[in-house]
Amino acid sequence: MTQSRLMLPITAALALVLLLIASSTIFVVTQTQQALVVRLGQPRRTITEPGLHAKIPLIETAISFDRRLLDYEVPPEEVILGDQRRLIVDSFVRFRIVDPLRTYQAVGGTEEGIVARLNSVESSALRRVLGNERLLDVLSSNRAKIMAQIRDQVDAEMQGFGVKIEDVRIRRADLPGENTQAILQRMQSERERIARQARAEGAEASARIRANAERERTVLLADAKAETDRLRGLGEATAIATYAVAFERDPAFFQIWRTLQAYRDGLTAGNTRLVLSPDADFFKMLEHGPTTTSAAPAAP
């Protein structure tokens, strides 16, 4: 009985020791984690598969790293652009730990070390890229291209730390309070200059178009007048030739016809008055009628 009482504490102590050994030997890696097993400060192996895993108690330590997409908000900072304008930029970075071994060797086993290094690298890349850009480019659709350049530079530098940069975004880009009014006035002056230049170029183009149109109009009118004169000359020549042929065919009829034309033009009602002597040849056909040998009367 006494021996049984003595064995009970010993058994409990052994069970407790075994439980402590088991708890320090077995560890769990979840689906959102990855682990690095370190033996006396030296990395031994990397675990990326979730589940139960074992390590040597008191000698090996399992350091967990998050394998999810992480966000880091970079504190706002003032940047000098390529056109010497100042801008307060607020940005954030999305990154992922892809190599726990490199991360541990570079910054240790804490996420604070990664963030501190990432803050320095992102700030340097931000200043380098924006230092070559103008304010209008940062505020326009070119911002996506600028952010891609910053992301590539940060990713290239953070690869040595076992970190993959997925994205870099500029959330806000504000002007400093003391420079806002001056920059706005400068931008307004620049826009007015561009507008004046556009209006001047438009007026020049308008004058050039009007001059070309006037020149083409003058050329067209001159060509039309020359063609009209040519056609009129051809018509008159044809008429004269027709009259000549008709006169040669029947001169007496032609004389009668010319006399009737003279009567029509001279005796038409109007303000025209004829002063003729009674024996004038103009009325000879009216008195004696047409004759084949009579001469044509003189036109009034």
C-alpha cells in the first residue's frame, strides 16, 4: 500500500514530463503559415505543407511565417518631382514571403524586420522614379505606368530578403499646403498659354484655308470665263458662217429678211422715235412690196 502511494507521484511526474516533451516536439503548421526549423540558431529545414510536424525539443525551434498576401501602408512622405515641384505621396505595398530561409537570414524571424526593410526600399524607389516625372504625369493616366516602375524596382531589391512584391499603389498625391496656391496659379498660366497657342494655330490654319479657297475660286472663275468666251466665239463664228451660207444661197430673201428685222426693231412700241424723210429707203418695202432686186433699206 505504501509502495503504491509512492509510485503514484512518480507516474504523474513522468506523464507530465512526457507531455511536456511531446508538446515541445510536435508543432502545427496551418494552411496560412509556413515554418522554418532552427537548431541552435542555425536553419535546418523549411516546412511549407500544413499539418503536424516534429522537432527536437529544447534544441530546435520552429519559427512561423505568414504565407498570405500582406499589406503595408507606407507613411506619407514629401517627394521632389522632376519639374522641381513638391508632392506628398501616400502609398501602400502588397507583398508575400516566399522564402522563409532568406527572410530569416536577412532580417530575422520577425515581421517587423521585413516591414522596416520594406519601408526603406519602397521610399528609395519612390523617390527615384518620381524624381524623373512631372506633376501632370503623376496626376494623369500615366500613374499606372509609374507605379509599375516602382513595383519592379522594389521587387528586385526585396528578392534577396525572400519577399515577393505583388503590387505598389499610390493612394493619394497631395500638394503641400504652402505651395498649393502657387502651383495652381502656375498650372492655370500654363493652361492659358496652351489655349492661346491653340487659338493662334487655329487662326493661322483658318487664314491659310481661306486663302487657298479664294485662290481656287479665282482660278475657277477665270477658267469658266475663258471657257465662256471660247464657246461664245465659237457660237458667233458658227452664226456668221450660217448667215454667210444663207446669203450666198438666196441674196434676195436675205435682204427681205433683214428688212423685216429692221422694221421689227425700229417700229416696236416704246420711247424710240424715228425721224426720216418720206422718200427714205427704209419704208420702200412698205410702199412697193418686196422685190427680188430691191436693195435692203438702211437700218434706223
